Amino acid sequence: MKKSKILVLVISVFLLVGLVAGCSGQEASQSDQEGDTKGTVTVGSKEFTEQLVLGQMTLLALEDAGYEVVDNTGLQGSNVVRGALESGEIDMYWEYTGTGWISYLQNDEPLTDPQECFDAVKAADAENGLVWLDYAPLNNTYTVMMQQEKADALAIKSISDLADYSNQADHEEIVFATDHEFSIRDDGLVGVYEKYGFEFDEVATMDPGITYDALKNGEVQAAMGFATDGRIKSFNLVNLEDDKQFFPVYNAAPVIRQDTLDQSPEIADILAPIAEKLDDATMSNLNYLVDSEHKEPREVAETWLKDNGFIK
Amino acid sequence: MIKIKYENVVKQFPGSDHLAVDNLNMEVHEGEICILVGPSGCGKTTSMKMTNRIFEHTSGHIYIDGVDNRDINPIELRLGIGYVIQEIGLFPHMTIADNVATVLVEKKWPKNKIHQRVEEMLNLVGLDPEIYSKRRPSGLSGGQRQRVGVARALASDPPVMLMDEPFGAVDPITRARLQNEFLRLQEQMKKTIIFVTHDIDEAIKMGDRIAVMRYGQLVQYATPDDLLSMPANDFVSSLVGGNRSIKRLNLIKVEDIDLYRPPEVAEGDSKTKVVEAVAGDKLGVALVVDDRGKLVGTVTNTDLKRKGEYVKDIYAPAHDLVGPKSTLRDTLSIMLGYGEGYALAVDQEGKPRGAVSVDDIFSAVKDNE
Amino acid sequence: MNRRNLIWIIVSFLLSVATIFYFVNYPGGKMAARLLNFETITKAYQQHILMVFVASAAAIIVSVSLGILITRPFFSKWASIVDNIVNIAQTIPSLAILALFFTYLGRGFSTAIFALWLYALLPILRNTSAGIQNISPGIIESARGMGMSNLHILTRIELPLALPVIMGGIRTSVVITVGAAALASFIGAGGLGDLIVTGLSVSRNTLVVAGGILSALLAIFLDQVLDLIEDSLRIR
């Protein structure tokens, strides 16, 4: 209750600032248009790896298409980036549908269908002068993971498979690693149990950062994580399919200011095929290259775009 | 008989450029108290502690009963040597009884024997076992702690004792009493004792032989008498100090002089008898003894003024008596303390031996010189 | 028997029971009730106590032995080295120690115990060596002079005299361990930390308060029990 009030206050302040800044922004883009055929686009992002990679991809793709770009990636925190977009300080960034739905549009009940959630935020944000472009399959939500080898051996592909296995009388013990929040929330472990009709033999609660290690080292047989984390690939883990669509969806989609899009409608067409290619495994791999191989986000983005023929 | 012999003993502490003990040669006779005296840092304590190998000497030999002490296991060696150090080193967490029993426990005496022995030792040093054996050292006065320290060192009846300023931490009056008691004990025990002190008066009073040390070297090793009359050099002279006649008082004991015997009366005697006795005495005093012959009090002219038919009704109880081993110096202090012209001496059973007057002390000092 | 200790022991015990009953009855919502029930709390409590007990017991054994060892003349040159190593271990935040050991030992109970053990060493080690070193040299010397063997000097003189100081170290260490054990929740070792950390992560204050109160009461309880043990060990 109190929290949402603060949120409203913060957003109102941002909107107010945005209104003032917006005017000057419009002036700036108008003058840009005069000097340049394709105009300037400022791209933002949040501060974590995946966002940095997505931001660089956007910058590279637009540059390739002949736009002047300004790199404003790595902003601290979702609210700051969103505020920057609303104020026109940035023209676009990648946001997650679930975040838009719950945080910015102030809904309490999470949505679990990707299309439904996307449609909902797209419709709602249209009133804010923001456009959600086509979303990527990559869904950075909670995931239930297993070791690839183990999952293959037991022929487990989805959470339903895992539930079936766990409900067998003679199954091997399955210990599940989870962080504290997931362990207790309705839309966390408790919900999984209800939706899929099973329970783990034992639950080990720990810091979210170490569930991956615990699973890799075989100290637990299943673990919660975030679907596009780089460690999933590097630790040879696998996301079990949420076949009953229990987890709220957090598909990534480029969000762009309506005025920017009006000036350069081509941007939507440039980004659509890229988004289409970005699934969990791909994103996890890209994150892995940055996190574990210590490559630069720009280098990773560039390589991937080139490999897939999006840029020359 | 030579009990302990130091032969060319040298001690140099690691990291030090001078010798703590520099070529000590000395023989300690059986049954004697050998006093090591000198200013602090002179090597007296070090010499003592090398005897039971608390410190290991750098070179030379220390023989005990003709055996090099390095050929004896240190634990064995120490179990056979009584040890009393400065500040006594009583174990604060143990009862007095356990403290006294320390060496006996190490020697694995049976429990009942230990118990019996501890009581005996406490009685010996004048502490009632009933009262004190369950107490802790913190519940004792300084003087009582010193007694416990002595009792503990004596418990296993070791032939040799090492004592490092055992009576250091108490007031002068208590010290004098402890010294006297210890000399009385030594009279019977005949231990061979190495006794460290920095107090020349204590040295003269307690020692059969005195070793004066300075800068790690033995300056003079002599009987107290010789030390006083023939100091080897200026250092010894200055250590012994000016008032040598007064110091000599420490050398002469009550038993060494002829005592005048005042008349004796019994408790039950009539007043008339005692009036006669007092009148006929040159000191104007009659000694009152009980039926076992112990001195219980005195009657002087002042007492005769009291009302009463018998001696027991009028006599003044005896106080601060001297014993045969008391020095004339102690005797003199008692006299001065009471403002009387004499002090009364008793023997070990408490029977009167006589009176020491100021004149006696004067003439004794004169004779002795 | 010390009455003040006894009162604290009883009071902290009763307060713990009361706390449990209160929060089980008023968990403050459905979500918090998933942890605030007898079964879960009992399990968390057991895990917590077991961690503290095993880590402390191991730390006592190692630290007291080490403390004795470095006060022997033979090992005295090692004293500062050992002291420094343990000192450095103490300066690392307990969470970092947990994280460090997680990397090598994996999640769970044994890692937590190992980290807590390492963390519990210093106060006991320091007090053991200080307790022994602070004994008046005259006492040790007179023991030696009377022919006590080194072993007897240790067992009959040094340890009994240093005991109050050593016990002080053990008490400090146990109290620290009770607190640090709450952090073990981060590496999946359970304990009362589960209540606190979960409560923080989902903003359920009843969980945080319940976990906090219970571990604080546990620290008081154990501290007083140890004080009582110290009293009875000391020869009167």
C-alpha cells in the first residue's frame, strides 16, 4: 500500500520532469531532422549484463541502418530507465513485459501468457506515448532447472515431467534449491506445487546467486533460477519447460517513444527479426560470454548480429 | 659435612653481555643457613635458582651430596628441595591444605598420610588446621601466607631448602616473629638452607654463614661475626653499615647471656608472700607461674595495690616474652615498647628463664667486642 | 549455584516458548504462516542449535589446544603467527567466509559449520593464551620449584587459573556464533536465519522479528548456561 504510493509519487515526479524535458527533446529532434536524413536515436538500458547486451545490439543495428546513435546504456534501476524514457532523455530501451505490467502499470496479479501480457502492456502504455515493439521469445522469469545430463537420463523436459517423476514411488530423492523469496511466495514454490501437483522431497533455501552452483555440483537435483542467466549454459544446466504456464512472463521487448517511432517507423522493422531470434538459450549464451568469458557486451552483441546476418 | 658445593659456577643469560653469576665457588655446610645477600642484580637469586635448576648454569658444577645436580632429573631434584620464593607463590585456586600438600601429591603419597601430614605442618607453623585448611590464600593475612609457604616447602621434609626473601612481604613486627619461629624450627630440623635476602639485618640474624655478593661475584663468605668484625672490603663495610654494635645485637641471643632470675610465686600463694618477694627483688618484680611451672604473669608494686587475697587475684598477665633464640635486638625493642627496664625470657615450654635488663644488653655487647 | 544465571536461563527459555506460541498464533498473514508454525520453527531451531553446538565444540577443542600449545616455551615463537592468522580470519566478514567456503565445500550444513568454526576460534584462542600468560610467573615458578612436572603445572595450575578467562572467551564465541549462524541461511544450511532472510526478502516483519528474537534469546540462554558451567567448574 505504502510502497505503491511512493511509486506513484516517484512516477509523477518523473512525468513532471519528463514533460518539461520532453519539450526541449522535441525541439532537439526537430533540429536533428533538419541536419540529418535519418535522425538521432538515444538508446538506454538497465545495468545488468543482459540489458547491456540488448542495448548494444540495438545501437549496432541502428547504426548499421544509418542512424546517428547515442549510447546511454547502463542506467541504475528500472525506475530510472523508465523515467528517462518517459522524459525523452532516451528514445528507447528493452523492457520486460512482466515488469511493465506489475511495476509501471501497477497491476497486482501477474500474467502468465506471453501474448496476453504483451498485448496488455502495449495497450496500456499507448496512452503514455510509448510503443512496445514485437517481443522476443526470451523470457527472463523464474525457472526450474536441472542438470542437462540428469534431465536427459530421467527424460524430464518440463515441470510436468518432473512432477510425474517425483510422484513415482521409487524415485531418486530430489532436493530443490531456492532463494528465500521464491520459497515462500504464492507465485513461487507454493504455486508450483499447487499447479503441478507434486512436492520436492526436500527444499534447501539459500542465496539466489548460489542455486546454480549447488545444482552444478550435484548438491541438489533441481533448482530455481532466472531463465536467461549465463550460468545455465556454462554449468550445463537446462530450464524445464513451464508447460502449464505458471510463472509470470517477463519477455523482453523494445519500448520506444511514439514520437521517435513516428519519425523513424523503420526502426520497428529493423528490430523485429532480431527480437524473434532471441530465445532463452540464445540469451543465456550471450550472458555467459560476458559473465564467464569476460567479453565486452558490445563485442558479444556485434558478433552475434554478424553471425546471424543482421549487420555487415 | 659439605652439603652443597658450587664450583666455578657461571651464569650468562641469553642475550645478555655480562655474567649474572661470575665464577661462584662456595660450600654450604649441612644443617646450616647460608644467606646470600647483596644489592639487587648481584646474582644472589640466580645463584639460588641454579641449585634446583630453575635456571641452568652456563658452566661449572653444583654438587649436592657430592652429586652433580645436572646428573639428577630436574623433577627428582626439585622434589627433594624445599622451595619458598618471594611473594610465596601460593596457588590462589587451591585451599591451604591443597597448597601444603603440593609436593606430597607430586610424590604420590597416600591420601590419608597426606591429610595427616598437612595438619602436622600447619600446626608446626602455628596455623590451626581446623580453621585454615579449607581456606584459600586470599583469606589469609600476609604473615599467615608466609607461614603456609614455609609449611608447604617443609611438608615432604626435604633436607635442603631454598628460600628467596620468604619473609619479605610483611611488616617488620610480623617479620621478626616469623624469623624467630623459623629459627626455632630450624633448631630442631637442622635443614641445609640457602636463604636469599637484601636485608643485612636479616642476614646477620638468620645466617650461620653469609655470602655477600656483588656484580655476580662472591665478595665475602663468612660467619656473621667475622663479617661484622672483619669486612673484606669497603663494599662489605658499607653494606654492613655504621651501627655495627647495634647490628651485633642481632648476633647475640638470649640464651647466650647469663640471666638474672627474679623470685617466683605460684598463682595460689597469698598476697603477703608476694609482697615480700617483690620488696626483696632488685627489679621489684615477682614471676607468677601456674601449677605446671609456666609463666603466666608478673606482680609489681603497682599490682600490689589491687585488692585480693591471693596472687591469682592481683597479678598482671604476661605479654611479649622473649625466648632463648630471641636476639638481644628483639629483646631491646620489646623493652622499649613497654617502657620497662627488663624483658622476661621463657624457655620452649614457657617456663621462666629469667629477666634481661638493659644493663645485661650493654655488658653483653661489650664482652662480645 | 548462581541464582542470577538460573533466573536468566528460565526467563530466556520461557520467553522463547512464548515467542513461538505468539507468532504461531499471530503469524501476520498466510505467507508468513508457512514458516511460522511449530514444525518449521522447531526444525529451524534444531538446525541452529546443532550448528552452534558443533561449531563451538570444535572451536573449543582446537582453540584451547592451540592456546595451550602457543603458551609452551617451545612454541612461543609461533604464538604471534598463529595469533595473526586467526586474527585475519576474524576480520573477514562472516558472510564472506560463508561465501568463500561455499565455493570449495558446497552448500549446506558442513560448510556452515566449518565457516562458523573458523569464526569462533579467535575469542577462545586469544583468551586461552592470555589467561595462561597472565598467571603470575611466581606461581608457575614456585610450582616448578617444588618439582611439579610440566603436565601437572598445566593441568593443576595453569588451566584451573586460566579457566575463568577461557570460559569468557567461549561465551563470547558462542554468542557470536549464534548470531553468525543466522547467516548460514544464505548457503542453504537452514536455521533461524531462514525466518529472518525470508522475512526480509518478502517484507514480512513477523518473520524477521520472530527469527531475531529467538536467536537473541538463544544467545542469552547459552551465555548464561556457560556462566553456570564455569561456576561449577571453578573449585570453591
